[in-house]
Amino acid sequence: MPVDALGGTVTVRCLGASAEVLAVTPAPGYRAEPYEPGPAKRVEVQLTSAEHRSEIRVHCANGRPKPKVKERAG
């Protein structure tokens, strides 16, 4: 499942109760900070630029991804 943020897109899948990052595609001017792809109870990817940061967190409930996106300046 793709999860979109200002900083780009993170594609995640669920393996039972575990989330796994399949792909990270930063938007132009953004880069992905180092992350653990899982599978894990929760995965988190941060996409940063000089002026902005997108934080994408995903956990799985009933085998479905449940994303939470935070957008922050700086």
C-alpha cells in the first residue's frame, strides 16, 4: 500500500501483525533518512529536505496497513 506525504511515497505491506517497507520514493529535493525496513510491529520512514520533514509511521491491524503521517517544518 502506498502512503503519500509531501516528502514522497513509502510503500508498505502487512505480514500478519507486522509491517514491512517495500519501497521509498522521495519527492524531488527530499532524501530518505536511514530506516529499518522490518518486518516489525511498526515501521517509520523520515523524508527530509532543507526546509521540511515528513514522518511516515505504519502499523498493521487485522492485516491492513494503518498509516500516520506528520509534516514538520525544518
